Amino acid sequence: MIESVATLGRYVLEKSNKSVLEQMIENPNYDYCMFILLSETENGIEFTGVDYEEVSTDYSKYLFRSGSSRGANFSPTAKITTLSNTYDQKILGWFRGVLKEKRINNKEKLEQIYDRLVQDQASILAAVSEKIESLDKCLISVKLNHLYPVENELFTETFLYLINKKDLELSANNQICSICKEQKDTVIGKMSAFKFYTLDKPGFITGGFQEETAWRNYPVCLECKSFVEAGKEYIENHLKYQFYGLPYLLIPSFLINKENTGEDFEVILEIFENQQKMIQLSKESGNSIMTDEGDLLYILSEQKNTISLKFLFMQKIQSAERILLVIDDVLPSRLQKLFKSKEEVEKVILFKKETNEPGHFHFGFFRTFFAKSDEGKKNFDLNKYFLTIVESSFKAKQLDHNFLLKYMMKEIRKEFLKENEQNFYWKIKQAMACLSFLEKINVLQFEGGQIIMSKFSNIFDVFGKQLNTNEKRAIFLLGSLTQILLEVQQKVRNSKPFLKQLMGLKMDEQSIKGLLPKVINKFIEYDAYTKSRQELAEEISSLFLQSNEKWKLSIDEINYYFVCGMSLASKVKEVLYEKEEVIQ
């Protein structure tokens, strides 16, 4: 993963014509810069005055990079707050800190500059104070021999050292960099670019758990470190997203080098940098799969397989970052499969009859069932399961059907007991869409048996291979027949007392088989046992008789197929020409 980030960072710097040094410099966003002018003479360092200028769009020349609010920055350039405090803390403080470092070059000259700044402090502050009275938002910096800070090797070398100081705590000389594969003067083993890389966890330490030899774990040279930082900055600015409360980074990896990808590389970067417009188009056309807010994946699915994607899901815990999941090497061709399956689900399961258009399927449907194990929970304790489904979808890893139904039926039962009819049927439809999607992308597999032909085959086909046994089909049709009875009850009694017979949707094999005669008796009681309903009951009975002697269905499976039948009762009635009959 780090190699992918470094590769992206190097390409980004090349495209922007930025050097490694320039990439580390921050934009101060201030209007003016006041310079303390120093010159080298035969008598040493001399103070020659002060001068100021409007801050240029080329802000890199000021070598600004903020540090601790109570300490010095990474260079002798600072934003003026209270002049005397800024001068002591940020200018003199920078030199004091640098002179304490053992590995700094040119200490003698740095000490000479510091001594001059201390000796002439009163004159310098007086001159600066007079100049800045009419200036708002002013920086203060040091020019030596008329050179801007970025032109002064004395300052730039120290600047780079201070930035890399923390990482240099664990380093080695004349070793091979794990990214560029070249021998470098210095490699580091404690890169601070990513907060999830810590050496107080066994997983990040090699060499017998000796922290001082951690550079062996993943040695990185300072140049490649800068590429990693540039890549990380680009990813966090352009490719960081929220996914139902879970932040994730989208990390592109080019499978062949830039020279061979040609225009493909430029196209990918252009997509990333113009994504807001593209995401809006994706949202408007419904071509998003992660959320309903639009995403880039549909656009990326149209690219060649010269790129793969990594999804890095994280959780922030105080100042550290914990990796929840890394999904590696997702190719555009796999994305195409996901979007094709999504489109099929939308046209069949989620089709909106009232508007004659498909619905919109995305991973939020799974989040409905895999968020919290209990509504009273403060945290989303089912994140692990939710991300497992996401990973399986992208990587074509098998999922267990019963595992999914356990959580889906829990939510469906909840709405059933609340007698919230709208939510009840919507959650059934969401579950149907989820399972259909997973089957189409080859994540769910079903072993079937011998089944008899039926006039309802077109309805069964909606479920792919899910309704692949006679008992499943019988349960499904019994759900439809029961729903028709409930509609009759509602019309005759303005209530649905038969719901109590459904046992809170926890019926087992014996209960479901015993439900059919109860439904028939109720139809007869209401004088509503029409020819079409009788045909349906006979079909159910025939399927039960030809089902396996020992059902291999869990209670969740039995009740899931039953509620699916309830949900699609209108489709069953269309086959029976029930729509032409008057409900009695």
C-alpha cells in the first residue's frame, strides 16, 4: 500500500512541477512578509536593516511551515502575533533549538547568525515595529546575503532535517529502500506519515521486537518518504470519503509504470481532480454504489485494468488511527460486474411501478441490517460484519446465507411486531435486493434439488437460485396466500387478527405446514375461498408433498421466504388473475 501512495505522490509532484522541498512548504495565507536583512562581511554577520514585500503567489520562497504553537516553526519564518514574543519564540527560538541538535550541519554559521540577532535585538524590533504599524497579517523572516529563505542552503538543509527528525530516530546508513529498491545513504524505519504505523504494537516490529532495528521492517529513504507524504496529502484532499459513519481512503495503484500507461494515468488524475462535478452526475443518474450521495466508482469502472483500487477503512481513536479493513486490488472489471448486478436488481426488485422507473440500490441497504445489534447501543457494534459484506462484494468472497438472514430477519421482525406496515414491507424489499445482488456477484451460492414446474416460475426467477427447492417455493406462495387473507380480513373486519397465527415470524417447519389449513378455513369462514385462491392452495399443498422429507432450512430462512411471499402477493395475484376478482 505504501508503494502505491509513494507512486501517486511522485506523479503528483511531477505534474505540478514541485520539488520535494516545495511539497513540504505551507501556504501562510498572509499579506506581507517583513525581512530582517543580514550580510556576511569580513567582520562576520552584520545586521543591515529591514524590508518588506507583499506575499507572492510563489509562497514557497518564504520556507514557511508551522510548528508547535508554543515553540518554533521548521524555519525562521513566522506569523507575527505579538512582535516581541514572536521574535523570541519563533525566530531566536528556532536558532536556539537548532543549535542543540547534534546532527545539524554548519552550526558555526548558524551560531553567528543567532548571536547577531540577539545582540541587535533592540534595533531589529524597533525597525520592524515602525514598518508593520500599517501592515495587517505580516510574516517575519530572515534574509542572508539577499537570499530568500528557500534559496539559502543553510536554512533548507536544517528545514528538511527538522521535518525528518522524528523519523530519523530509527534509521540506518547505506541500506536498500523498500520503495525505490535503491541503496541510499539513509533509510528510516519509523515513518510518521500515517498515524496507524506505530512501533508500540507487535505487528509493526521485526527483528525480535527490538525497536532500534525496526528500520528493517520497512526501510524508506528520505526522498521516497517525501513522495509518501505528497501522496498522502493528495489522497486526503481528493480521495477521502465517509461511508455510513466510517471514513475511508481510496488509494489508486497503477499496475504498470507511468511511461507505459500513457494517457490512462492522466485520465485517472483528471477524474480525481474534477470529481465533484462527476460525483454530482453520478448522483443524479443513480450510478453510485457506496452511498446514495454519488461516488467515483462508476466512472472508474469504465477505465482499463491498468489501475487497481485499495479501500482503506479507518477508525480514529483519540490521536491514533486504527485500520478496520483494507480491501486490496479491486479492478475496474470487478466494478463493472458490481454495477451490472446493481442495475439488474434495480430493474427487477426495486422497480417503481408508479413512476415506471428503476429504484436505486447501494450499500446503505446492507447498513439497514448491520449497524447496531440493539437500538440502545451507543456505538455501531456491527461495523465488522458490515465491512465483511463490503469486502466480500468487492473481492468475490463467499458469504453465509444464514448469517445474513439472522440479522435481516431481526430487523424485519422488529417492524412486524411494531405493526409498521410501510417499514415492514420496505425492509423485506431491501433484504430481497441485498441477497439478489450478492447472488448475482457470485458471493452467495445455493444448492438446490429437484423442483416441479409451476405457473409461478417467472416470479420464482426473480429470486435467482434462492427459491431452488419445492419447500422454499411452497413457503413463498403460502406467504402470498396469507397476505391475500389479511387483505380480506382488513376489508371485512377492519383489522387483521390472523397476524397472531404467524408467531412473530418465528415459525418452524411444523408451524408453517400447519398454517395452510388455518388459512383455508379462514377463507371459507369469510366465504372468500375463490377458485383462484383454491388453485393457489392446491399448488402449495402439492409443493409441500414433493418437498424433501427433512427440511434443511433454519427458522430465519423459513420466515424470510414467507415474508417475501407476503411482499410479492400482488405479483402472485396477477398470475392468478386475482386482480379481475372482487375481494369479498
